[in-house]
Amino acid sequence: MPAVTVFGAIAAFLVAATLLTITPGVDTAMVLRTAASDGARRAVAAGVGICLGCLVWGAAVALGLGAVLAASPLAFTLIKAAGAAYLVWLGIGLLRAPRRGMDMAGGAAAGNDWRVLRRGLLTNLLNPKVGVFYITFLPQFVPAGVSVAGFSFLLAALHVALSLVWFGVLIAATVPLGRWLARPGVVTVMDRLTGLVFIGFGVRLALVRR
């Protein structure tokens, strides 16, 4: 069997990563909800935060820290519990206090943008499944004769780039519906549905096994 080339490995990874990126998950739900209720600017902030979390995990795996997570049940359980609790906390907050309308202010405060970015970042940093996913998925696409750490980080960066493109598509598709989404009843229902989704993902994360 001929050896896999660097370009062949990257091409195969891009196909697989694209399919995984567009599969609905908590990241997609967060970006869609933010775009619908807070507008494109804050949705971009949420997407950037999510991608920064992926990039941190990618760097950790490339440096070998992911192996510690994979080998230590205690470390995995602690991060998993924190991530599940955070998602459930976000979900309960949306259920208890859904917004009555969309924030139509064009000049949102920078602090609010930072809060949205931080929420996306923490959502991924506190999800050990991302680290385990990288440590089990990335090595399958590392060809012989390259730096495993460097190439693994490159693949993680490509995954982040794909995610940014996908989030851009989601935001672009949501923003034209802004007038309809700005209706108070729609925003309230959306917040509550997203809250249920976050709680569902939190429970799912709490029950996951390596």
C-alpha cells in the first residue's frame, strides 16, 4: 500500500472534519441562538470563543497533555463534571430568565461582547470530549515522516478554520430573519428551547464514558 502523502492526509482530514463540523451540537446551538437574539456581532464573538477553546485543546494534545487526560480517569471526570455543570447552569439561566425581546442596539458594549466570547470559550475548555476527540481523531491523519506534534496542531487549526467558516454560514443565514426573530415571543421561546438543549447536552456530557 503506498504511503499517504501530506496533501493526501490533509485532504482526507478536511472531508472528515467538515462532516463533523456541520453535525449539530452545543456549539451550533450557541452560535444560532446568539445570532438570533443578539445579532451577528455577538454571534461572531461566541464563534471565536468556541474556536479558541478548540485551539487550546489542539495545542494541549500536540504537547502531549491530551495523553494525560486520556490516561487519568480522575482528570477526565473532574473536567467532565465542570463542563456538564456549566452547560446545565447556562440552560437553567435561559429557562428561568428568557429575554422578552432582541437587543437591537447597534453599539453593544465591549463587555457584553467579551462575556459572549468567554461563554463560548468556557463551553469548549470545560468539555474533555474535545480533548479526547483530538487525541483519538487527529493521529489517524498524521502521515509518516512528519512531526506528530506540529502536524497534529496544524490539523486542529484546520478544524478551527472550518468551524469559523461554518459559523459564518450559520450567522449569515440567521441575520436576514432578524425582523421575525426580533419578535418578543420568538426570542423567549428560542431562549427556552436553547436552555433545554444546553441542559440536554450537559446531562449527556455528565453520563459520557471514555
